[in-house]
Amino acid sequence: MATTPYPQPPSRAFLDTIQEITQIYSSLPPRPSIEEIEAATSTLDTLNNVEQTKLQEINTMVLFQSHQQRKEALHLLQLDKMFQTFGDLIQRASELVSPDEDRKIKKLPTLYEDVVNYEKEEEEEPQKSQDFEGEKGSLVHKPFLLTGDGSIEKLSLMKVATVIENCANNKDTVLELRGKLVDQMEWLPLSIGKLSDVTQIDLSENRIMALPTTIVGLKALTKLDLHSNQLINLPNSFGELINLIELDLHANKLKSLPDTFGKLTNLIDLDLSTNDFTHLHESIGSLISLKRLNVETNKLEELPFTIGNCTSLTVMKLDFNELKALPEAIGKLECLEILTVHYNRIKMLPTTIGNLSNLKELDVSFNELEFVPENFCFAVSLKKLNLGKNFADLRALPRSIGNLEMLEELDISGDQIKALPDSFRFLSKLRVFRADETPLEVPPKEVVKLGAQEVVQYMADYVYKRDAKLLPLKKKRKGFWSWFCSIFCPQQE
């Protein structure tokens, strides 16, 4: 009779695996109910339908706009073709009727030739007004007609393309289309790359979303104004505009700069304010000619260390961002005269800030500043200093603030400073001192209300009187210790 084999006990590894699976299972969140599963499925289906619907709406809108703009262009091309056809017919008929060469009817000009001839005739007449007075070869905007209510008629894509063609043919140096494009126009004609002679372009206050890559053809461009548009990014070819000196991109929707941006080594003025930047590309450190940088009202959390390479900077505005600190490399900006970081989250200033020997204005108000480093007082050219509204964080000024002998304005409003340092008495040129809502005890509020120089004089008198009281006490202490040491600490011969 066969016996049933006794089952082998499970191995240790098997038991450990089961235990681990059980622990993982028990750590899972509660399992969704059937109703929750059905609701989640329904939500996903709804969102998918909404997404498809919105994409279809956008697609329809874009197709409609493209159709309308294409319709205008096709109409003009067909009209031109019609003129050419009738011109050829008239030419042939005239040859049949009268073969005399002198009596032949000349070939009719095409539509494009009509436009060019009209422009040339207009240029021969005295110009009563120009948009850019004193600019040689500037573009006179004859196509901009007034509507019935006196406002300027805005230009469609086709009309802008015509303006660009005329501008290129006439070798104009200025193109001014500020607020002159129809609202539906979100892209520029590719032909803008033909403007190789243009040095200044103003396309501000429109609704442009993107720039064509053909802008690489704007070789002579030195000034470009694109503020108050809908730009999301810049093409990589933007870095080829190597002659740019002034660039205004404020009030757009930019989040980053192209990698080639560092090629703009002749750039002097750069305005990136009121965009969506969370960081600046490291290539910004290659802008060695940059003198004025405005990055106000963005979402910057930090500055790249390479900012220290922009040694020509004289003005840097970083207000209304989310900066928690400034890089130590900022101490390399020895030409910097104005630095504003109003309304950020800065807790301390870099120790290298004292190297800014030409700094004349510093605004660190509305931050979380806890203290100001002593070596900051080596910035002896400072004339205007705003440390106000750091609320409960800032409790004292640096002891050597008296080194800032050129200081004319000082604001410590809304801080928690109770006493001014002794060296405050050396600020002989101070003419404005604000300490509203600051719990000052030395000097008292009554003196602060009298004005800046009264505060300086008070501190001078305060230190003098205090030291005068301490002097006799020091002498008494010195006599006592001399007597004590003579008795208990005899000198060895």
C-alpha cells in the first residue's frame, strides 16, 4: 500500500516573499469603490471629448484665418494675371491694326509694377510728414489709411507683406508697425528676412506669437522693439542678429531664451520684464557689452553664476521676482551703479557686494533680509539705500554704515531696528531718512520727524555724551586695578 508523501514545509525565501507582499499590500491606500472607479472613467472620457472639441475649435479657427488671408492673396494674384492677359490681347490687337512701331500700345504694367510705380511717384513729391524724422531712408507709411472714425486702418498679412516688399525694394532703414497689425495676425510674413538694410524695427503692441526663422536675414538690425505681444519663444536663429544694440521684449509670454542668445555680444539694452522666466540661460554671461538689464516682474528663482561676466552692466533691475539670494559673482560687476531687487525673498546679501565700488543706488525693500554684511559698507559711492519693509527680519544696520559718506537717502521703514549704530553720525550728506513704523528708540521718534540731519546730529551728541560719562569710570577702574596689582601681583626683579 502506497503512502502519501508528507508535504515539504515552505522554504524561508518563500515565507519572506509572502511576508513582503503582505506588508506592501497592507501599506496601500484604501481601494477605490466601484462608484469611484466609474466616476474616474467618466471623467477621463469627458476630458478626452473636451480636449478633442477644443482642438477641433482651434483647428477650425486657424483654418478659417488662413483661408481668409489666402483668399486675399489669391484674389490679387488672379487680378494681376487678368491684367497680364488683357495686356497681351491689346498688344496683339494693336500690332494687327497698326504695324507702325510708333503707334503700338505699350504693354500694360502688372499689378505689382503699378504699386511700385505709385510708390516712386509719391516719393518724388514733397513729404509733408514722416514717422521717423531725420532718419535717412525711413519708411513713409502711405498705405495706412484712416477709417471713418479717424482711427488707423490695421494691416492684414497681405498688406504687411506688401509693405515689406516695398521697404526691401526702396532699401529703407526703418520699419514701424507699432499697433498696426490686425488682431488675427499672429505670424509675420517669411519675407521679412529680405529687409537686409533695415536698422530699426518696431513691431510692438500687436499680437505676434512667433517670429519666422528668416529673421536671420536682418543683418543690419540694431534696434528691435517687440514689447506687448504674445511671443512664447524665440527661434534659434535669433542669435544671428549680431548687430543688435537695443532689444525690448517686455510684456510677452517668454519662458526661456534660445541657446544662441549669447552671440548678441553688441547688445547694450535688454528688457525682459513682465514675462514668465523662471531662470536665465547661462549664455547671458556672454553679453559682454550689456549695460542695462531689466528682468522685473518674472518668476526668477535665481540668477546664473555667469552674470558676473557681464562686467559692463551699469543698471540691473530684478524687482518682483522670487529670488532667494544673489550669486557671489555679482561682486564682479564693478561698473554697476543701480541694483534693484524690490519685492523678492532675499534673506542675505552676498559678501562680495562690497566690491561694487561704483554702486550708487540699492533697493532691497520688501524682502526677508535678516542682516546686512559689514563689508557692504565698502561700497562707498552709494547715494540711495532702501532697506525698508523687511519687517520682522532686519533688526540692525551694519556698525560701519558711517563709511558710506556719500549716502543721501536711507529708508528703513517697517523694519525692527531699535537703535542706529554709532557711526551713523558720520553720514554728513544724508538729506532723506525714512523710518516709518520702525520701533526706533535711539534716536527717539520725535527726533526722526525733524529730518535726516537732525538725526545725524543727535547721534553725534548721543555718542559724545555717552563716551564722556564712560571716561571717568574707565579711569577709576584703571586706578583700582593698579592698586590691586601692586599688592597682589608684585613684579619679579
